[in-house]
Amino acid sequence: MGTTPRTGNQYSIHYGDFSAVICELGAKVRRFDYGDKEVFCSYGPDDLTPTCCGYILAPWPNRIKDGEYDFNGKHYCAPVNEYHPSPRNNANHGYAYQYMWRLESLTENGVTQSLRFPNLDGYPFDVTVSATYELGEQGLTATVTARNDGDEPAPWALGLHPWLSNGRSGATSAERDADSARCRLKIDADTHVTVDAGLVPNGTEPVDGTAFDLREGPVLDGRSFDDAWVDVHRAADGTTTTVFSRPDGLEVRLVGDRTINAWQCYTATGAPFDQHPNGIAVEPMTAPANAFRSGDHLTVIEPGTSVTTVVRYEVSVR
């Protein structure tokens, strides 16, 4: 007798040579392919999601120190889910990835799901999130809207957590490090976010003359990151673009709209094999880590209003 996969129902969408599978659990992207080339690192429908691969990070991306924050005169405590290695003690990546989302629409090339956050101690705000993934001529577009149906303002920040495949399938962590090291990454931003031992931001520094200067798209060899960048460069239409290029000629342009204010990259260098997808994580975020405490680029959604973020993954092969 057939059973539903542990990541929930699987929604397959197609357009030309592009295909993707979106899960009911967390509305996450389980795979995204261009012909026979893997664009996002993929995993099985019953697998434990490797290192947040494909997550929607909401209602906050990245970390809240100690899981505690103050907002609008009240104190809130979210569960700490990152506590090793010491001294990390953070609430990481929000709640959205933990829940099965409701299917709103499914077409040949697009799917929309929604989640109304439960009344939680760490986030009691009546916010409903909808996520649409649509394939088109250039690749995959993600549109995420958060609507506040409550009677008080709600704090909000968003991130997306794709793992961009290096195009190979290294059999060991060291092989995967070497495969990713041959790739190039261009992050068009002037400032690197510094962090303390718990990976909580404690300042910023110019990227000039450092290994964090990725504005020319260097090869990743010798560069290991679990870092964020701010002061992003923008095109005339307000978008900010990061570019990931592989030796096999596949290039992914991640184009965030004007709500994207930070980029995070995690290379997983030296991580155990089961925590090391065959690529790197490149995360567009509306705010950097700890925004619920620092207020840095924190969005406040007033009652009866909504906010929307659009990120495009444009794929080409040289």
C-alpha cells in the first residue's frame, strides 16, 4: 500500500528543459534541474533534509541569539535549536520549514502553497505566508508574501536557502570541498558582517582587500564561508544579483528584488559528509542574522497589510 512521503506530497512542475519538485513539508524545493544537470542539490522524498536544503526561512532567517527578543513592548522566547558547538545558543531559521503547507494551486509550471502560523510562544502573530514557485524561460521564480491578519503589528524577515549544486557527486566530504572550490561566486556587496563565537553579528567591515571581496566573482579555492554580506549593489530596478558559476559551464544568477538586503554563503567546508551537500548554500535574505534583536532591516507588517519578496534563479549554460 502506498504511503505519503515523509516530506509530504510532492508537487512536480515543468517548463521546457526545467523541472522542479516542491514538497508539502515546508514548501521547500527538493530538486531543481535543467535538463540532465542538477541546479539545486537534491535529496529523496523520505530523507532528512540535508543542512536546510531548499528551506523557506520564516518568519526570520538565520539566528536569534538565545531565542529571545523584544518587540512592541513585549518579550518573546523562541525554542533554541542550535546549541553546538559551544557557545552557540540560537533559534535558527524560523518555524516555516517545520509544518505541512496547504496547496492553493498547481499548474504544469507552477505551484502555490500557504501556511498560517500557529499561535506560538515565540511568534504569536497571526501571519499567513504564501509561496509560489514558477518555472519559465530563464529558470525558477520564488514569490513569498506574508499577510498580517491580526490586530497588532508583526515582526518579519525572510530568507531562502537553496544549495547550489557544484555539478558533481563527490563521494566524501573532502571531494565535495574540492568540487565546490573549483566554482566561482560573485556577491556584489561592499560590507562583510562580522560575528562572535556563537555566529551572532557583532559588527561589519569593508570587504576591500580581504577574502570576503567577491565582487569580481573569484574561484572559491581557499575560501571557506559561513558569512553574510550587506550594502549590496543594486541595478536601476532595485534588484541585487549574486552569480554562481560551475566548471561545466552552468551559471545561476540569483536575482533578489529590492526587499533583499543581505546575502549569506555557507560552503560547509570540512563538515561531516551527512551535513555536506554537493555544493554551496547561497541565501538571499531581507535581513541579516539576529534582526529580531538588533532591528537591522527588520520589517514590521502592520495589521491588514502584506509584504512580498521575489527571487529569481536564472540558469544558463555557456
